[in-house]
Amino acid sequence: MFLPSLRRSPGACCATAALFLCWALATAGQETQAPSHDQVEQVLRSLNRGHYLGQVAVSPDGKRLAWIVGGREGGEIRVAPIGNLAKSERVTAAATPDRHCREGQLAWSPDSKALAFFSECASEDAQAGGQSDLYISRLDASAARRVTELHGYVQGPEFAPDGESIAFLYVEGATRPAGALAAMKPPSGVIGEDNIEVQRVAVARLDVAAPNALQVTPPNLHVYEFDWSPDSKSLAFVAADLPGENNWWVAKLYTHELGGATKAILAPAEVAGPLHGLQIAVPRWSPDGKRIAFIGGLMSDQGATGGDVWIVSASGGQPHDLTPQRPTSPAWITWDGNDHLYVDEIAGGNCRLVRLQLEGDAGGENVSAIAGNPVFSFPGTAGDGRMELSLSATADHSLFVFNAGAFNRPTETYEARPGNQASPDAGNEFAGLTQLTHINDGVEATWGKTISLEWKSDAFDVQGWLMLPKDYDPARKYPLIVEVHGGPAAAVLGRWAGGAGGFSATAFSALGYFVLMPNPRGSFGQGEAFTQANRKDFGYGDLRDILAGVDTVLQKYSVDSGRVGLTGWSYGGFMTMFAVTQTNRFKAAVAGAGISDWLSYYGENSIDQWMIPYFGASVYDDPEVYARSSAITYIKQAHTPTLAVVGDRDGECPAPQSFEFWHALHDLNVPSQLVVYPNEGHGFVDPAHSRDVMERAVDWFARYMPPSRQAPAPEASAAQSIKEGKRAE
């Protein structure tokens, strides 16, 4: 149910934000109203804001940096000495220098002498999107060597520690990307049995001259994440029975000896204690091969990781929690020797790297960990472009490299060196980091300032972000839009041109709105107790947290209490639908890919396994708990004008849920509109559709709670033009 912003098309998101920001600047000083279709298209034609930074990878010896320029789906690969990035050279599988095709997903060899990557250059029409194959460059001016000849979806290459082979995730014969975010295939054949695609680990040997790849994990297990054993003879991986998009929530931890047996060493559904029935992610083998560390907790989506740090013997047994009651949410881990782990975690609204020191008997009941001082902590997002909050590190962990940005700071590449942390600097939120790139120098935010807020709700301390309107004047009254994130196990972190789903907080800010982005109970950032606080309570405690945040904003800032709106995507879409049945405080609402009826949803979606940990039972065993949190149960209490948008092939939050909600509002004569987008899944991929969602949201809020009280309701907005058939789809 979560739509992590890292998974969105960066071009679509930045284009949408920049589009409306430029329009807002062009109309500064005028009465505020929704932009017309012609204004939108004019801005699109002249769009050129900022530069995207793709994956970044430091060599194990710390001497060179590799990075991707061009786009998240794969662009141009550059390599340079880490101290002189201006001397970069292109690395490519292209036969001629003037040929460009999609290339990306980097992995350094353990000896730092070679770089592996995926490239579509061998495809006949690589620029239109072809088959990716694995290549290796020796970085000595010789041509990159093709290692595989594949047919399917690939991701996540990792060298074996001995450097003799590379493993990666592979869906042979794939017709769509792996995972529930992608558009589901139209149903046909025997449902649940036919046309099932399985993701396995494939291994390519580098000592073989001809292209090769052997799928090594069992064909009946869908693999989500993996790690090499230190002796290069085995794999640890998280996997579940088929179909893969539905069963991650009941996945187990396995080990597999290459050429040998596969063994399940941990099944959360079968263990006692706080990990029982929860999820596991990011398996990491200790250097001595005796233990496997992982993150375990209540997670609502694969890829959106948060929980506690756990360890288990590589031969199986009872897992041990290293971070119980820690008031943060670890998202990524890596071993530093056998007695330490580096952890990148969400701490309130900050991204923070800490080092854990293991104490006690690692194989006994008394094992624990002590956290040292943070290597860095800042109100933004750090990541190397692989997993959520993953960092690229040297072999000795003396250097970490990653891309980082914040709401009011464009993304650049930084390095952090443990042991050399700078003293906190009140004037520099990125103190302790060294900036390596300056690709976005001179690019300034054209939206308002963003502030981290904290407030009390029930027994909880809740954190969120408040984005002020562009050119905020305390003497004026402004409307407020509340944007609720997906998940619910997720968090809003500061990132350049922020927002979620098809919506853009920066655009709303530039158009004259306050934007509150809360992290209510159920979110990451304040420990497992906080993340689990909405179990069997969807829509109640989390809504109280949100409304308490609205009250805090009203007390501190010049907001018109009569012009407060609500929006969100995925779980945020559910919260939008549910909230308008519980309160009349919101004057307009826009629900993206929402859920209106948990009872019917259970039988419609492709990921029903995620619901058991949250609701405590299936809908067939306890329908009352599902009905209690369903907007449809209280639909006659809804009076807020609501726009609903959804993709027609959404498997996570199927379109019938939005139709059911719209149908009820329409029958009750509540102003409402439903827009269904063709060939879209839970995460939209067509930039035109993402742009259209934002246009309609801007129109809807401008109609019912305009930025200026004097602004008339738009008569010929872009959304209305589409409705009247004046614009081609």
C-alpha cells in the first residue's frame, strides 16, 4: 500500500513539480486560480529544472567513484578518481561512442579493478527499452565484456567476495517488473496458477568466456533480497511461495549452498516473541560466516524497510533482537567486522547513520548492542540508489558515499567518514558531510520553506513537516493542504521537490498553500511500538494524530481554518476517504489509489497477506474489525467534496475501491469525481498521467478552497477541458 517516492519516475515527479512552480512564478502578483491547459503546456515546453543523480558507488579501495547520469531507469555511467570527479570517463557497452542506451545498476569487483553493470546496448531498439544484460568493464580502455544473454527482468547485481562470479535477481520471461507496484496483467487463465512469474537468484561465472547465467534458487520460491556468504559458496535470501507479489509478508529466511541444498533457517510465522508474524528484510552475512543479520518488524510493503536489527545463527535457531525499544527505524545494515554493524535509520524526521557494537555471547540469549554517536544525522534523505536508505561503502567502512537532499536543498553526492564527524553546526544541517558534486549549484527552491514540527497526540510525540506557502506573509491568511503518506509503515523524509504518489507538495506550496506532511502512528521513525500502534485501529489513532497536527499549525501559523484540505496516495488515499466520514474539518479532499471498504478489498487485491499482521485475522474470521475501519460503513456522514483518482490495473489498491467510494458519494449528492487512468498500476509510469493527476488536484482544491479568497472558481481549467473532450488523452 505504500508508494515510496524513490520508486517514482524522477522525470515525471520533477516535471510535475517544476511545471506548477514555474507557472506560479509567472503569475506572481495576480489573483490565484488554477492554470489553464495552454499555460500548463507552455511551461512543459520550456521545462528545465535541476539535474537528476542516479546510483553512486565507491570502489572498495576508496580510490574511484562510479555514478549514473541521465535517469533512474539507466543512463550514462561515469567513473573518476574520487578526489577529482571532473576527470570522469564514460563506461559503456556501446560499440561506438556516439551510441547511447539504457545502462545502470553498478557493482564494483572486490579488488576495485572492474565494474559490472546492466546494459540494453545489445538490444535492437535499446533506446525504446530492450533486454538488459550483464557486462563487465576492466576500466582499462578495453571494450566491456558481455557476461549474459538473458530474456527477462533483472536487478541487483552483486559480486561474490572472491570476485569470480556475480549474482543478481532474475525473472525469466518477465512481462512486467517484479512487485505489486507495477501494473497487473489483465486476468486470464486459471487465476493464481497460470502466468505466474517468479524472481530467482541467477549466478554468472566470470571465468567462462561465453555469456552464461544459471538460476540457482528453487523455481518454487520468489526471492526478494539476497546476500553472498563470505566464502562465496552460499547465498542467504528472503523468499516466499508463489505468487511473489502477494507473499512477501510471509517470507522466510533461507540459505542455499551453490550446487547443494536450500534450507529455511527462519520463519517469522513460526517463532515466538516480538518477531512472530512480522516481516524480514535486508539479510547480511557476518564476515565469519556464523551469523546473519537482518531487519525485522511490521512493514507494509517490500522495499519500504523499517524495524529492529536482528541476528540469527547461519544454521538457524532463535533470532535475537539487538535494538529493542530503540526509538528509531533501521532501514539498512552492513557488517563492520564480526562485532559491529553500521545502521542507516530513520530517527524522527532525520536520516541517521550509527554504528552498533555487539556485546555478550552472539549465539546466546544475552547478546545486545550499544549504539555509538551518529556518523551523520540530517533532515533529509540519503541513499546510493539501490535499496531504501542503502549506502555505498569502502571495504574497510572508512568511507560512505551517497546522494542526499532535503526539501530546500537540491540533491548532490556526499561522503561521510566515521571518526571524523564535525561538531554540530546550527547553521548547517548537513554538517559532517563532504559534498562531492555540484551538479545543482545555483538551483534554488521556488516553493516555500519547510519546517520540522512536533506535537503531542494521546501518549505519543508526533513529528511531521510543514511547507510554507511561497513568499509567506504572516499578515495574510492561507489555506492548508494535509498530505498523508502511504504505507502505513513508511515516513515522510526531506527530499528535493518532495511529495508522494501523483501529488506534489512543492507545487501546492508554490500555488499559495501551506502543506502539512505528518508522520502519524504507524509510521517509521520512532521505534517499533509507534509503528505498531495502529494495528486493528486504522483510521482512528492515526487520524487523531493528524488532526492534532492541524491544530498545531493553526496555533502557530496564519492559516484559515475554513480552508483546510486533505489528500494522500495509497494508505494516504484510504485516510482521505475515511477521514471525510469522521470529520467535516476538511473542505475538499483528493484521494489517490485509496481503499474505501476493507471487507471487499480483501477479496479484490493481489496482496491480501499484508492485512493479517495489521488486522489480526482474515476478513472471514473477523469481519467486524475490517468494517470498523471502512469508510463505506460511515459513508452517510461524508459531506466533503472529494476527487478520487486510480489506475485501472492497480493490484495494491484496486480501482473498484475508488469506484465504490465515488458511487456512494454520487448517490448521496456529495460533490465528487472519479478518474481512472488506463494501463497504470499502483505507481504511475506515464508522465502525462502523473501530470494530469496533479492538474486535477490543483483544480479541485482551487475550486473549493482557493489560495486567494477573492479568486473565482475556475471556469475553463485544464481538468474541465479534459472532461468536456477539449483535450486528447
